[in-house]
Amino acid sequence: MRQNILFASLASLLLVWTSMASAADAAASAVEAHVEKAGQTVKLDSEFTVPVSREIAWQVLTDFEHMASFVPNLTSSQVLERTPKSLKVEQKGSVPFGPFHVAYDSIREVELTPMSEIHAKAVGGDSGAMTSVSTLSEKNGQTVVSYRAEWTPTSKLVGSFGTGAARDQLLHQFSAMEQEMLRRGGHKGKAADASAADATAQ
């Protein structure tokens, strides 16, 4: 009788633990993105929740030397200068514009507050003035990534992008980062599913 009670108790605990783990996995949120124009300035906001530690999320967001391998439309990314709390980063890529692709070059100064905030400011390149801040916070054992930016394009062609096209690019970029976070966190199935969903959306 005692063995049966013990077995039932262990089974119940295992069921509760499995349910909690499944709930945590299921809590990975779709990336949200909002874009609006205010005169010549484009305001961008994005947020998502991912079931990995802040350390893993931070590693992906600051992995500038390998970012071209997992972010779409980014052809190169390199660190030009490095100090303990700041970086100068150059990134090149192209974005689709109807049947064409528009190439861009961006040089940014990046200030790091480890595991918490990433501030960036454009200091060169041809993509225009831009400032951004990415923040990481914890919620229910997961990581919430929030991004805000203000961008004033220099190119009339790029500046003529509709807010819908800009939103799509933001979604693709941060969906790819979320996939990389999931992959590094060992959530291979979810990363593959997210990748397939993103490819379908494109």
C-alpha cells in the first residue's frame, strides 16, 4: 500500500513538472513589431519573450562577428573597435524593394550594459541617422527582449519604404535572432518550427 502511495505521489510530481516544462516551452512568443513615421523619422518597436536565459539572449544580440550567419539580408558584420563596455560595429546588407534590392552600409557605436541594455548610435555609413536601445529583462524564468529605435533615412529610395515593408524587415530580423536564441538554448524543435514559419511568411 505504501509503495502504491509513493508511486502515485512520484507520478503526480512528474506530471506537474512535465506540465510546467511544457508551459515554459510554449511561452515563447511571436515577435511583435510596430513601425510608424513622424515626418522624416521612422520609429521602430519590437518585443518578444523567449524561454532562454538572459546570458544566451545577450550572447546572440551582441554576437556581431557572426551575426551575418543568422540574420537575413545581412551580408557582413564586423567589430572595428572594442573596449570593455563599447564597440564600433560595421554591418552591410541589402533589403528587398519590389523587384530590386537596396544595399546599405551602417557603422554604429554600441554601448553595453551587460545582460541589461544595448545602446547604439549611427556614426557612419549611408543608411542615415539612427539611435536604438535594446533591453533584456526576466519574466517567469524567461527573457523579454525589447527594442526601440528612431531612424532618419538619407536615401530617398529607402526613405520611401512603407511602414509595412519596414515592419516586415524588423520581424524577419528579430525572428531570426529568436530562432538563434532557441537553438543555442537547446530548443531545436521550436527553432526549426519558427524557421519554417518565418520562411513561409517571406
